[in-house]
Amino acid sequence: MVGLLRITQQQLGGKQHILVIGDDAAVVRLTQSGMSILGSLDGSVDSSRTLISRFERLLTTAYSNGLTHIVGWGSQASSVVSRLESGLQKVAYIDGIDPKSSLQSNNTLFIPTSWHGATCLLDMGIEEDWVSEPLVGVEPTTIIASPSFVRETLQLQGSPKVIAIVGDASSSSEIIQMVYRMKTTGQNVAFVLPYDCNGRGELMQHAKQRDVANLLYSPPPSLRAIDVVAFADGVWVPNIAGALSRGCVLELLKVAWEGVPLAVPYSHPVRSVPMIGSTIAWAKTQLDISTWMLDCICAEANGESHNELAANVRSIAAPTRFVEGLQQRSSVASTLRSCV
């Protein structure tokens, strides 16, 4: 999501403002990503119920001159934008959707990343006229860390085959079951957990009980997720536990873009991405996943099919195509210049 915001800034040019709904740490992270940040509003949890009024006051006093659009990037920002009372054109680009979040139609155009996301928005009460066709994009990575750097940073023992797990809200029980299944095969394999894995402590406790904790690795902050993905022999996406995760679609498109062997369950929201979703989410059973995993470990995965998938993703999720799609959906291709 951050990469797409950066691409939009670069390709649209003109006057744009970025206001971060979060603390100073969030501002630092975005600034380090190359963003030009003008300010932030703390209290994103909105315990005091004053976030909207503070946002509106800031718009009126500081950023109202020449502003044409308010664009919310992500679930939290979209929730704030959709609740604003403003005559400006409001747009909300949203990937993972928490059914408990406070989203309102309120003259806000919602742009999901999949038809599954569009259905979720409708189920939450967003009027059909305010939900656009899905739009996806990927920010290409120009530099990938060397395999030796990744291996040393992960502190891998021996020379195992590496399966990277993607999905911050992945089912912990499914991860443990699959890791245990791979252990019984006698294969030398290491599983790398997501950076923001929910319930990591509980997962590792169960892993110790099943005597598979030594097969699970947690990447340090110095190692980017894309470096782990590009280094891995395969990337596995377990089923989602509970509400949709933050990176339920865009993160997987990033993996597919890199041409890495990828296994995604049939039920995943990415399957409803137009044109390419069914190719990405193909696994119907745990047997499908375990068979694919053994193929990756034994270097029998079909590299040609993954390269073909990568080519298809790159044609559909190209940065220029994303920005053009954003402009078209906003219906003001020549005036989308100010984003908050």
C-alpha cells in the first residue's frame, strides 16, 4: 500500500499533502520510505472520539486551499475519510477489510483490490453506487539482497530448503500442522514466519510442544520481507484466521510478481482478483499444499508456470496501469492532484 502511494505521488506530481493517522514512529517509517510528510494525527484508536473532528479542523485551517480530493490509503485511513463531512471528492483505496471497522458510504468512492473485497463492503452497508471495480498494483523492487546475506541474517542451520510464510493473520494451528507434516518426511526444511505474525508467542509455544520449534525462523528487522520471499524455495499462504488481514491481496501479488513458487488456498480473497486470481489461489486441500511443498523442497516445481504467472501479474498490476485506473475511477484524471 505504501509503495502504491509513493508511485501515485511520483507519477501524478503537482501539489499533494500526506497526513499520517498515527504516531511519530509511523511518520518516521513513511519518511524513510521516501514520503514527504506534512504532519500527523495521533490517537488512531480514537478512544476519545475526537479523531474526526480534529481531522476536519486541520483540513479547514491548514490544507483547504486548492484541495480537490481526500484519498484514504488503507483500512484505517479509509474509515476516517468515509466519516468526514466534506464537499471535497473522497476516495478510499482499501485492501484487507475488517468487518468491525467504521466505514460509511457518505459520498466516498471505495476502491477494493478484489471482488471479494467489494462484496465485503456491500455486506457492511456501503451503497453499491459507491463501490468501484477492483484495482491492483505493485511497486517493483529494484534491489534484492544476496542469498548469502539472507541466509546469514536468518541464521539458518545447515542448508535447508526455505518455505516463507506470508499472511499476518494466518492460522497458527494450520502452520503447526504443516510444519509437523514436513518434519515427518525427513526433509531438511526451514519455515520463515511473517514479520507481523499475529499470536507469534502462542504459535511458538505450540511448536515447542510438537517439537518443531527448531524448524521455525523469525526474520530480524534488518531483513525485508521481499528479500526473504525472493530467497525462498517457495512461499506458502495459510488460511486466514478470523477477520481479513491487512495485506490480504496486494502482498500476494508482490510475491507473484517476483516469480517465486506460490501456494495459496482456494478460499483466499485473492482468488477474486479479476483475470489472475484463480491462477494464484489454486490449492483446494492440505494435500495439495503438502505435495506442492515437497516439489519445492525437491526442486521439482514448475518454474515455467511461475514465470508465466509473474508476467501476467506484471501486465495487470503495472504502476502506470494502477495510476491510470485510480484516475479513471475518480472520474477526474486531470485534477487528481491533492491527497491527504
